[in-house]
Amino acid sequence: MTPAQRAYLRRLAHSLPVTVMIGKHGLTENILSKVEQELDAHELIKLRFIDYKDEKADLLETIVSVTGADLVAIIGHTAIFYRQHTDPTRRRIHL
């Protein structure tokens, strides 16, 4: 992903609400399935860390490896993920 594409996705994500939050239970199977569902539905999502802020880098690595999404940016305790929809007719974001 080029820097220009990352900047474009960051601009798109600015107005998006946070759809997934990692709280006191950490990164569970339910959280991973929620991330998968949101990526399938929206392609671009925001994830916020309520707890586990110290382990943020490791958890983000795990999310990227499991979901196959691209980590666009980390702003404070909020991460932005993008994964292009597999069906070309359902793609909302064109890079």
C-alpha cells in the first residue's frame, strides 16, 4: 500500500465511528469474528483499545495475520484497518 493510499484511507476513516473495542477480556475469538464481519461489511473499520494498551503492537499483529487486513494507521489507542472486499461488485472503496 502506498503512502498516498494510506492517506486517502485515513481521510475516509476520519468520520467513521469505532466499530470494535478491545476491553478487559482482550482479543478473544468473538472480537476476531466481529472484526471479520465488519471488514466484510464495510472494508474500512476503526478499532479502539480500552484495555491492553501496553500489548497493542502484539494484538495488532495478531489481527493482521488472522484477518488478512492492512493496518492503515494507529492514532492514539485507535487503529484503522482496511481489507478489500473479495467480490468486485460489492467494493465500496477503490484505491
